[in-house]
Amino acid sequence: MFGIPANILGSAKETPRSEASAQDIKQSLHAVIATAGKIILGKDQQLKLAVCCLLARGHVLIEDLPGVGKTTLAHVLAKCLGLHFQRIQFTSDLLPADILGASVYNRNSSEFHFVPGPIFAQLILADEVNRTTPKTQSALLEAMEENQVTIEGKTYSLPVPFFVIATQNPNYQIGTFPLPESQLDRFLMRLEIGYPDNVSEKALLKGEDRRDIVQNLQPVISPEQLMALQKHVPSVVVSDALIDYVQTLLNFSREAAFYRTGLSPRAGLALVRAAQAWALLDGRTHTLPEDVQAVLPHVAGHRLVAAPEFRDQSALELASHLLKVAVP
Amino acid sequence: MSQQPSAGRSGAFERFLKRRYVKPGEARLHRRKIFILPTYYGLVFGATLFIMLLGALNYNNNLAFMLTFLLGGVALIATYHTYRNINRLLLRAGRCNPTFAGQPAHFRLIVDNLNGNPRYAVELIANDGSGTRADIPANSLTALELAVPTTRRGRHALGLVTIQTSYPIGVYRAWSYVDPQASCIVYPRPEGLDRAPPPSQSVGAEQGNQHHGTDDFIGFRDYASGDSPRHIHWKAVARGQPIMTKQFSRPESQELWLDWDMLQGTDTESRLSQLCKWVLDAEDAGCRYGLRLPKQVIEQGNGEDHKHRCLEALALFEDVP
Amino acid sequence: MKKRQSYPIANSTLMWLFAALLMAVMPHAPRLPLLVTALFLVFLSWRYMMVIYRWQPLSKISRFALTSLGLAVVYITQGTLIGRDAGISLLIAMLGVKLLEMSNERDVYITIMIAYFLVITHFLYSQSLLTAGYMFVVVVVITTTLIDLNRHEHGGAAQIKSNLQAAGWLMLQAAPFMLFLFILFPRIGGPIWGLHDETRGGTTGLSEEMSPGMISNLSGSDEVAFRVKFDAELPPNPQRYWRGPVLWHTDGQRWKASISGQPPAGRSSLPDFEPLGAPFKYTVTMEPSNQRWLFALDLPGVIPQESALTKDFQLQTVKPITQRVRYDMVSFTEYRTGKISLLERQRALQLPAGVNPETQRLGRRWRAELNNEAAIIDAALRMYATEEFIYTLSPPLLLTADPMDKFLFDTRRGFCEHYSSSFVTLMRAAGVPARVVTGYQGGELNPVGDYLIIRQKDAHAWAEVWLDEFGWVRVDPTAAVAPERVELSINNALSRQGEAVTFDLPIGGKLGELVRKFRFGWDSMNNGWNQWVLNYNEAQQRSFLSNLGLGIESWKDMVIALAIALFSLLGMFGAFILLRNYQSPDPIVRLWKAYCRKLSRKGVWRRPSEGPRAFSERVVTMHPEWAGDVNQITQLYIDIRYANAARQESVRALRNAINRFKP
């Protein structure tokens, strides 16, 4: 059906789930968002998108200035979901083995044994990925894509759930390696956090140290519950009418003057998946054009390449042109 | 499809219509923007009908009357069919990939026919007369491509586009003007000497030293005396492993500076054409190259993006006396 | 100034064109010189080969040579280049040449226009229902060609269908315009310039003269002479004598009205007879005969417009009947005619001296023996009835100076003209004033339209004799030989050379019934066609429009009415075609659009990029009073379209909800 594998298309037959269950999902996820929202003030939308991404088993790229709370966001999410958290600070001399791990010779047992790298965690904060070399970047991205790492011919599975929050500093700096377009595609969404609004910032400044609160956070749901929720996403109904809309969007992105390259079929898949997760977050078992529109700027933004005349538009601005496309 | 009316009079008429009815940007065609007139064939059809009517009257032949009237009815309703064939279409500028002067610029125009019936043989005609024709399926976004010849480098604006149709029977032409504000970057015509520019002096020192480049990590090798301490894999040493040296490589390539000032004594356009050719050659040869223009410097690099950035700089170069 | 974009002509367009031209030309073939048809077909096949095998186009010189060839062929075969027949030949020959030289869009347009024109030329020869139906198909094919020429993408069976459909729709939509133009376009009586002698063509039916074999020739023809609709009941078959030319003068072989050919008795302004029975009232619709007789049941009691009644009761028109005419008649089948004048008596006894001596001798003998007119007639009829006379369609030829003698005393095989002429000769020889009357006898009742059809095969000749106490009395000697003739119709298919005539007995069986039903239905349709379409002329138009009672009287009124009709039709059509811009094949989408239209009438427009939920939220914020309906409709719509809910009942619920919704 329209080149999109059937497994992500839900059908009414397959899942005669009651609305109550969808509401339960909504409630438990909103509890997560609410808890996280107590620490990350005024960023409910970003939190919701991040949770949506998590739900859809995608990874997030956060592109923003230092100090707006990227790290806190990752940390808080990990805490709320009870996920094993690892932070990897990317530097120019970081090697693939530093992330993935390496075989180490053990003198006592006279044999090599594998020492897992920091990637073997459930939630990874890959801080400032653009500081490291392309080689190291691709090691991370391949692991993200395949959910496993292969070292010296042996394959090791990554833990589940596995969720990467990568951050990138947008400022052009000497000695950085911006992620190539082909790699950006691996992230389901690209978020910007932005400065907090006045009220939130005031609360932030007045309140106690965030780090302490984070330390004391209790998980809202368990990783097992999260995985159970993730299983619901593919069965959210995607009707033909919605597929038509997504196709129109893809078609537009490929023809419009704003873009040098349009959205790939993979981007289309990502869009549908993210929209399904968004619908689930909203307590529905079917996907609406509004769901697609909600996630569209974040899913499409980093996958579109601006045409020369529109180079000075930001990724979100570029993607927002797609929102003008008519719903069939 | 249509025969244009005679040049002089309609030229003024067209200018009036364009002034009066065209707004820049994307446009949805509607009642007040669409004009319709009989074509030359419409007049021939009318004349044929008139002769048929005379014959019918003369012979008082009722079947002849019926045929004439039937065709007359067809001629009347064809106005609606022709008009409807472009009514409510939404046109906006689409992509236009850069091109080289002398080669056509392929402007793409997006025809938005969402919630519309199929349209047949819709023609787009650019200001210079180049045109294209296509069928537009129902309920679709369709991109039509207009190939417009270019002669000069720079930003080539598409200008006004006439959208017209004569479907179904060719006796009317319904048309409208749109100004999608589309433009295309036209690179200079690549021409000049084949001789490559001399490699830049700054590169010479690093020639033959690619093993010690700093660009790309390729692996480890055993430590050899004289290796830079910066490249020793200290972490492994710390774990008690043998001393290893990190190896980096850089593509085996020349580094070039393509410099405006190297080309003395020719006019601006020839210089740009020569630089354009060098950029293409350098990219083909896999060199790292940079571009130095009087008011702009593009650092060394390579790849498609880099090439286009250089070419764009050449295309939009403004000669300051 | 923009250059005009020129597109190559697609092969599919050419194929449509070939088909259209073939269809438009071929019905002319029987009327065209063989050479012209052959020339056209050769040129058409040539062009076809050019398309299929990519032959080179012709040089200028060979085109010129072919044009000359075409002109020469037409001139040689037709002897002229002007006039109707030659003109059509020329048109077709030049069409062939045009086909060969056709290279661009313009040529194709011109060829298509010629094809349309060619269709109209067929109507000069035939306006039957069949012709009209066939030509309609031809026009659809020509229009399809025109549409295909204006298409961008070509090829595929789907396109053949869609083009044909488009052409069909155009025709269908143009039909109301045609109807109004047809009714309201002012007609003028005669031709604009009087040239069309040719339309006269050959005369059909009975003529002013009668010679042996003339009527039997007609008896092979199923062509309709006229149709009669009776107001009340029909006269019985033996009384259905449709009176035509009355023949007085004979040279012993042939009969004509008089030596000069003019009716001898002069005109009368009133029917000069005394009716004895009740009148029959009826309407005759007569096919063009290019003759001047109107036919009426013996004897006509009124005189239609633009015609006169002669003293021997023939109805004659002023001009030959070149178009179908319709007239109301009243007839009396029982009558007593007035006095006979001296001149008439003299002419009714005229016999050429020395011709047919045997016959004259027999007549004189009867006069001498019987001396009673009734007895003489009786003797003659008894002779036909009792002796070996045979009624046949193909009598032996009477190649002799005394044909009546040979017929009466030798061959004794004949058709009605033999019997009537020999009978009148005998009567005159016996001194009884007599004359030959030709016309039609009988007719077939069409139960579908409840009218009589009189065909050429019903042509008949009978005699009238003068009896002092009764006036002119009809005597039909054929009835004495073959009484069935006046009871049944001739079955000409079964009448072979020299054999006795058989008659149409009602065919038995279901099949026969079906065939008859079909034939009657078909003729009834034709009759309607003739009455309502072909016969719609100036007079009919005037009476039709005045019967409408809209006060459309003059040309000016018609033009105004026509303009009003066309403008309102155009307006209605425009509203129909434009408002209903795109009908989605999905009923849900149509319903949703209907709902959005309802809201837009209240000034709430859905933005094209707005999803259903966002839209409904906006509507509810703007108009909280509609919340219930809007939420229900939106929920149903989302369920069906985005949640794949069971359709059937939801669709119905949605339709009801939208119908109920009155913002």
C-alpha cells in the first residue's frame, strides 16, 4: 500500500482495542511529561515531542545553544522512565572504540574479553556530536540504526529500549564536523529548545538547583511499560486518506522551489511513524492530518536541504512551507 | 494550441491585461483572471457553420438545420469546457536547478489541482516563447517543466508565464497570466584555457606527507620513533597495552587556489568563464580548491556542495569598477 | 510576441480522422462515379501507409499532379465541376488530395471541417431516421478526432474510451441548444436562390401515362407513397381506392390524360358530386413524388391549400411535390356524380381506328347482342372471371401493334393495367363511356401508430364507366380475375417470373408476429420522425409557436425568444458545469464538501490545509451554538475517513447529520 510496509500501518481488524486503553496510554505518558515539566519549565511541547520520539522508537537531535537545558532534558527523561543513562561527551579525539567498547586482553585469564563502551545504556546523551570526527560519528549512528554493534567480528546487541539524544551546537565553529545530511536522516526528529519564557525563567532562577531535583526523581513508568507502549504505535490506524496526504506532502517537497532536495521515502516512513506516536500520545487509535502537521516541522526540518535562494531560512521555517499544502 | 492574434494590437492588449491582472507570487486562477477568445480555428469553425446554415436554409433541409444547430451548441458549450480546463488551478514556482549560460534553465512550476478534475493539454508559455504542454491528473500536484534558453550568467528570472488551453475542440483559447517569481541561477559559460592553475604555494610543504595529515583517522600502527606524541594512543597505553600510533590520512590530492588575480588582462566575463571551467576541472580531478574573488573568498574544499557554492559565487559576481 | 507552439500530429489523431472520413464518404459511394470513390480510397490507403510505414511526404510537384488528377477524374466522370453531384465528387476527390498533403495541425483542422460539411451533403439525398442515426455516429467520430487533436497525451484503449466519452458528452450537452435553435430559428419558405432543380431527381410513383408494365414495375417497391391517419374508423379494404391520375386518351397501346397531357375536363372549384354516405375524415402525409397529384380516397370532398380539383376528381398541386406534404382530407366512398358533358362523353368513347380490331369487334358484338350497359359490363367481368385469365406481375411482353387483342385472345396473363385498359377498350367499343383511373389500392394498417401505410407496390389501375342513372361508377376488372387483390396486399417476394401473384396472408407463428411488430414499430417511428422533424417548416413553425401561446408571432419575436432561450440555457449549463467542479469518486469526500459548503455560506471557510479536527475546533470557537452538530459530523467523518470505521451505517449517519445540520 503506497510503498509503505504493512507493518507500520495499523488496521482496524488487527487491534480492536478499546478507547479506554488508548486513554490509559495517554495518561501514563502525560504523567511522564508532567513530571519532567516540573523541572524543565515551559518546554512542554519539546518534552511531548521527545516522548513521542521515544514512543516511536526514534532518536532525537537537539540543536541549540549551550545552557538551554539539553542535558537536563535528557537526564530528566531518563529518570522519569527509569532508564539506564549514559552521557558521552564527544571530542575531536574520541575514537569509535571509546564509544562502542573494545576487546581487552586479560592477563589473569590469558584471553581477550569485551569491555562494553558507554553506548551500552538505555538512554544515551551524545553531547556535541559535531565535535568529533566523521568516523566516530558514524560509529554512533550505525549503532543507532542497527541497535547492535559489531566489534572484531562479534556482534553485541544494545539494550532495549535504546534511545539516543544527540545534541549539536549550531554555531559554526572551527574544528567541528557538522553531521552530513545523509546521517541526519537517522534522527527521527530534530528539536530546538530555545530560551525559556519570562515566567519560566523567573521560576528557574528562583528555584532550587535543578541537578538536585533530578537526582531525587522517581521513575513514573518502568522501561518494560515503555516497551509495551511502543508496541502499540504500529497498530495506530493509518487510513488511505492519510497516506494520500503524506504523499502529497512528499510530492510537494520534491517539487517546491524552497528545497534543493525533497523528502525521501524514508522520511515519509518516519513522518507516518511519528504521527502514529503523536496520535497515541493524544489517546487516539487513528492518525489524523493534524498529527502529521504537529510532527512535520520536526521530522522534516533536518531532512530538507534549502535551495540557494532560501539558504537563510531555518530548518523549521523551511519545513513550515509544507504546512500550507492542502489536506485532500 | 491557439493561433495568436496579430502582433501589434494584441501586444498592447496583452500588456494592459498583464498590468491589470497579474500579481506576483503563487496564484489561483479564477473568473476574473481567465480570459477567453476564439482561436483562428474557431473562426474557421464559425465560417463552416455559417455555410452549413446557408445550405440548410436554401434547401430547407431540416436535418441540415439539426446538424448545424448541434455543432453550434457544441461551439457554445465548449467555452465552458475550455474555461473550466484551467479554472481553479493553483500555480507556484517549483525547483529550478542552476544551469550554465547557453544551456536552458529548467524551471519547474507546480500546478496544484487538489480537489480538481483532470485537465488536458494545459500549456505554459514563458515570456520568450518557450513552452510546454501536459495533462494534469485529477486531485494531484503536478510539476511542469519550462526549458528557457539562457545566454548570460546571473540570476535569470522567469518572469510572466502564460497558462493556456484550447481543450476540448480547439476553437477557443482560455488563458491567464501568472508571475510565479521563479528565478534560476545561471553559472558562467565554462570556457577558456585547459591549463590548470598552478598549485598554491601554501600547499607545497605538505606534499608527500599524507601519512601525517590530521584529517581522518584510519587506524593504528606500531609506534615508530619520531611519531608525534599527539598521535600516540594514550588511552591504550594507560590500559597497559603496547604503544600504538594513531594514523590519519588525507585524500591524495592537490590543493588549489583559483584566483581572480591570476587572470589579468581579460574582461570580467572571460575571467569568470575561465574560473568556472577551473572549478569544474578541479572538482573532476578530485582536488581541494578554493576561490578568491575581489570581494569574496571561499575556503578550500571539495564535493558537490562546495562546487556549487563556488559556481554560485561566480554566477552572482558583481563587477565593481 | 509569443511564438505559437506547434505540436506534431499524433498517429491516434490520424487514425480517428481516417475512420471519420471513411464513415463520412462511404454512404456517398453508390451515388458517386466509381472512379471517384476508388481515387479517394487509394489516397486514404496511401496516407495510411505513410503513417504505418513512415513513407516520405509528397513533393510539391506530385501534390500538384494529384490535384490535377482529381480534378480531371471528376470532370471526366461528371462532365462538369459544378452542381450538386459534381460538387460532392469534387469535394471527396479534393479531400483525398488534402489527406495526402496534410502535414500540420492547420491541415487537420481544415480536413475535419470538410468532414463536418460532408455529413450535411448526405441530407440532400436522404433524411430518413436511419441516415440521421448513422450521421450522428459519424459526427461523434469527427468530434472525437477534434478532441484527440487537442489532447496532449495520446494512445491507449483508455483514451479511446475517454475521448469518445468526451465527444458524446459534448453532443449530449449541446442537444438542448440544438432543440431550441431548431424550434425557434426563423424558417423561410423557399430557397434563398432558386437553383435546386436537381433535388427533383427522378419521379417516383405513378405518372401521367400508363403503358403495359408500368404499374407492375412499381409493385416491386416497398417504398412508402403516403401514410394516412383516420380521425375515426377506417373504410373497409375494398373501398380503399386512392385516386390519382385519370386517363382518357389511348393510342391503342398507351394511355394518357389527353393528347396534350392536360386533364381534359377542366377545373372545378367545388367537388361536383352528391355524397350518399357518411364522410371519412383523415390526414395524409405524402412522400415527395416530384409529381403534382395529391392522393385522396375516392372521391375527395375538399380541396387542400395550393391545389385544385379537376372535374374528373384529381387533386393537383400548383408545383411539383418535392417535399413531404401533409393535408387534411374528407372523402365520400358512396356518391353520385353529376352530369356528363358532350365533350366528356366524346372523349370517354375515343378509340384509335384500326388498332386492336378483335377487341373492338367483341365490344361491338356485345353492344349488338345485349344492348344494356349493365349487361355489357357484366359480360366483360364474367369473361375475366371464368376464362383462363391469370393475374401476374410479370406478364409476357405484348410486342405487337394490337396489344389488347394479343392479351385478351392469346396470352391472357396480365397485371392491373392490362385488365383495366382492356376493359375500358371493350367498354368503349361497346359504346359505354369509360376511362382508366390510376392510384393506389388498399394499404397496410400499422397498429402501432394506428395509421395506414400505402406503398408503391399498392399502385393500381381500375376503370370507371358512365351509367346514366349513377354517373361515373368504379369497376375494377382486376377484382374479377383476382378478388384477393383488393382484400390483401401483394406479396412481391413470392411472385416470380411469369407466375401467378400470391398474396400476403398473415404470417403465422411467433416469429412472423415479431417481424410484423418490428416493421410496424419502425414505420411508426419513421412516421413520427417525418411528422415532427422533417416536416417542421415555416407553416408548421408558425402554427406550433402560436399554439404554444407565448405570443411568438413574427421573426422578431422568434429571434428574441431564441436569444433568451440560449442565454438562459448557457447560464444554467455554466452553473451546472462550474459549480460542480470536481465530484470526488468517494461519497465521504462529497459529503464533507457539502458540509464545508454549508459552513462557507455562513462565512466560515475551511482553509485547504486545515485538518478536520482543527477546523471543527475553530468553528466551535466561532459559533459555540453549532457545537453539537459540528462535533458529531466531524467525529463521524474522522471515524470513516481516518479510523477505517465500518462504512455502511456510518455513511448513512453522516449523510443524515449533514442534511440535518442547518447553520
